[in-house]
Amino acid sequence: MKQKHFLFILFCLMFSLHTFAQPGIHGSKLINSPGIIINEYTALSASVTAGSTIINVNNSTLNANNRFTGGLSAGELIMIYQVQGVDINGYLSGTIGLPNDTSWGKPLNYFNTGLYEFAEVRSVPNSTSIVIDCGLKNSYNSNSSFFRTIVVRVPRYTALTIDAGGVLTCDDWNGTI
């Protein structure tokens, strides 16, 4: 009886790992021309605190440019990255920076700018929410013109080959993503 119980637990564990952890889900990719973009992006629509497992975004399908065969789903990988929000000393008065000395532009508070982490998707319950497997390690600010946090859909390839002449790049910054 104990052996059957152990085998059942082992089967369930293996099944759950196969269902959620999906390295290589996107197959292999060959980059053989310039300007190839493989990621999809969206903006965080509300600030989140460390430990959160639900993040709110502008578009949770993360496939606006059809770089994937479908919308974001369980087992896929995302990166949360706060790209903007440093408070600096000084301000512009016309075209002159004040104070007009070496302290102008000195960072006063980074407000988590530059922090990032990867997370595995547990589910995508609706068009503006993503549930992740583990709580976030960091807090991320968003939802204003001062703070910008993006969520990047990261492909999970079995192999990525960049041939001569191939250039892997990303979308230009548009002020939001």
C-alpha cells in the first residue's frame, strides 16, 4: 500500500512539473537577418509589493506583435523590470539646470529603478492580470508619469542560434514600454 501511495505522489509531482515548468516550449530559433525582435512587452498598470503573486498590466496576452503562436500562458517566463523613477537633484529653468553646480543631476532616491526579476507564469485569468508561481522579491512602482515598470515576455527556446548577419534587438522605447 505504501508503495502505491509513493508512486501516486511521484506521478503527481512529475505531472505538475511537466504541466507548469516548460523550458523549450517555444522550440528552437534561428536569427539570420538584422533587426529580429523576439520579446513582447506591456506596462505594469499598478504598483506591486514584494511577495505579491498577482501583477496587473495593460495587456496580459503579451502578444501584440504576434511574435508568439498565442497569448501568454502557464509555464511561460516573464521579466518584471522597473526602468524609470529616479529622483534627481535640480530642475530646469528654461534651458538652465538649477542649481547651477556639480550637484545638479545627483540621484537623491532610486525608488527601485533598475530592479528586475524573472517569474514563471502560473495563470492568466483575464486580459489585465498575470498570476506568477512565487512571490516577487522586489516591490515595483508604476501607474504615473514618474514611474515606469515593464513586463517582458521571454521566450523559452530549446536552442537559439545567431548566424553571421543576424542581429537580435528590441523595440524602441516609446515612453511606456
